[in-house]
Amino acid sequence: MTKSALKLFYKENKTKYPLIIFIHGAACDHSIWCFQNRYFFNRGYSVLTLDLPGHGENNSNACSSIKEMSVLVKALIGKLNKKEIILVGHSMGSLICLDILNKNISNVKKVFLIGISVPMNVSKSLIDKSKKQQDLAIGDMINWSLTSEVKLKGSNLIGSNLPNLVNVVMSNTKKGILHKDLLACNKYTMNDEIKKYKGHVTVIVGEKDIMTPKNGINSLKNFIPDLDIKILKKVGHFHMLEDHMNVNKIIETKLLKK
């Protein structure tokens, strides 16, 4: 595999529905979208999940900035040659989506930013810990990301314990990747180019998300005045796993609107 290549998991439907591209967050991979990927494919959408360089099954050299990652996804969008594309990003993935909007790509019609904060400040202590003790940093992130109820009961997913699931996904990440991801998030800044984007942007916020709290989208409103904000109650930072049914419903409702 070439340097900085994307690892793609593509399921194409022969329908008029658009293609949805799902972009994962820090130290995660394509599997984090398991409840969205199948749901939207079964409703006629083509779906594409991916592993960013250094993540999941992608053994390419990891990127060091959000811009590097967005350049890769932008190139992918160009190669796909689809008339209508929907972007869905979580956490770091939402910043990648945001940076793509700076390019005002005409076939990106709608964007869903899940668990976003601008700027996405990361504490120095977490950045330092991710460099020296990645496993402990992952433990801290899971502890902060999930609500007490989810940690106590496991989740509402039958046969699955959500804290363990997230831990397995993040712990499979190679050493050093989480540190690079957190630095990339911490350094990212927006610019006025995003104001040129003409598509629809929805932000999905977790009421109890302390990793990217809801006041973290205030500055985003200055760049996207018509921002549509949806708040999920009793949800922390892993929205698409903690409350996948409502996340899917929000996305689907917006997609069906012209």
C-alpha cells in the first residue's frame, strides 16, 4: 500500500440515492460506523467507510494534520465522480469534513458533523499521556466520552458492552497514532473560505459530551449561520454507538429533504 493511501470499504447501490462517506475519529477505524453503514445501505444509499492512514487495516504512514487527511478524502471524492455526496464525520472526522468544505466542492450536498468543537482543544496532559502511555490515554478518553449510565449498564446494544467495544477499536490502533491524531485536532483552525459552501450542514451534539461540549460549536455559527443543530439527550461523545437509532433518524430525515 502506498504512503498515505486510504483503505476503502465501499458498498454500491444501483439507485438514484447519493453516496454517503463516513469518516472516523481519532484512534478509531471504519468499524465505528457499523450501525450506520448497514442501515443506510439497506435503504438504498451507496455507503463508503474508510480507514485513514495508520488506522484499522490501513498500514500507510499516518498523516500529521487535518489538512493532509482532508486532501486525501477530497482526492477520493474527485475519483468517485458521483453527482451527489454526503459527508458524515465524527470528532476528528468532523474536522476533516469541515476542511473539505473550505474547497466548496459542488457535489458535496450535505454534511453531518458529529461530536465537533471548533477549536477542538485537547489538554496538554492528554497529549503527553497519549505519547508515553497510549493505553492509559485511551482509557481516559473512554471514561470521559461515555456517560455514567452507559458505563454502568454497558449500553442498549444487545449482547454488547459499549465501553469494551470502543476500547477494542481504539486499542487496535498502532502506537503513536493517537498522539498524532490529538495533535492534529488541537492544531486545526478554520478560515473564511468555508463561508462559500452552499450545501446543508447539520451538527449532532451529545448533551453529556465533555470531550466536545455543545458550547464548542459557538464559533462555528460565525462561519455557517444556517447551521442546523440537533442535541441528543443522555449521550456522550460516541453518539453513533450510544444512540445509533436517533443518529440514523436525524441523518435520514435531512437526506430526504430537498
